[in-house]
Amino acid sequence: MDSVPKPLRWIGPSRKELKAFPAPVRREIGQALFAAQCGEEYPSVKALQGFGGRSILEIVATATDGAFRAVYTVRFHGVIYVLHAFQKKSMKGIATPLREIGLIRQRLAAAERDYGGGRY
């Protein structure tokens, strides 16, 4: 566990997206993000398929309203970037919709530009 939590950076409207979730889902995702800031991995976190390895992670939260996801990256030293938060519409299958994957790729590129700009 890291002694000082890493800062969180929100890409695009990811924070606004998360704030629209039900309170219990926000709480679970918040706990998972804090664990990531401290160098730990929360039990509801898994690697997001299609990104090769464990640098892009997905928090899986469920509620009576459905399935919710938040995606973040630990790819960059000293900072956690939250890339996207969304409600999974289909309960069939476990695959993340291609539209969401495309958005995550765009926001990952934005995080790379932010990190490369010397902010961290």
C-alpha cells in the first residue's frame, strides 16, 4: 500500500457520468478508486478486455437499476486517470459495447496527452 494516495484525474465528463449513478454504486466505485490510489486492487475490479494486460481496469458494480462500470488506468506513474463511467444497458453477455470501447480509447489518448504535457 502506498503511503500517500495517488491523485485522481478525470478525463472528459467521467466525473459527471459517475455522479449520475445511484448512491450505493457511487460509494462502491469510490471505494475501488481509493484502493487504486493507494496501490491496491478492489475485489470488483477486473482487466478490461482488448487493451492488453492490466493497465486499463474496469470496476463492476451492480444495483437494482442495472449494471454500472467505471474504467480507469494505472498506466502512468504517480496518477490514476478515470476514463469513463457508464451504465451497461444489456444484461446479455459480458462484453463491453463497441461504442464504449471507442470512447475509452479516445479518453485514454487524452490521458496520454495530459500526462505527456508534464502535469505529472
